[in-house]
Amino acid sequence: PMPGAAQKAFAVATNPKADAEQFLELLESDEALAARILKVANSVYYDRGQGSRTLADAVNVIGLSELRGLLNANTLTDLFPS
């Protein structure tokens, strides 16, 4: 069985009707995942010179489509570390 946090992340990421608020709720409930998303949002690829200081900023910078992919990748990496 999938851990609870991974189940939530997978459910939100695979729901085509999920909105930014649902992503924010998920990220606010998981500190490790929130830190990863902030790190990605502040990476050279996404940073637009201002930096993302909040999770809302990070979600806006990354975008929902990309965020879905990141959450799916993160969930799979957690389940299959090797």
C-alpha cells in the first residue's frame, strides 16, 4: 500500500479538475514536499529573478501542469527509491 502522503499527492496530481487551492493544501500538509517544490521553483529553470518565497508563488511559477508531473515523479521516487 501507498503511504498516506503519497496517496494524497497522487490523487491530486491525477485529478484533471484539481485547482491551485488543492495543490496548496497538499503542499502545506507535507513539509518535505513543500521544500522540494520551493527548491524547484527557485531553480535556474523556473526562477524569473524574484524568487518564490511562498508556496503560492511556487505554484504560480511552476504551473499546474508541470506541478502534476513533479508530484507524480516525486510519488514514484518515494515508492521505488532504487
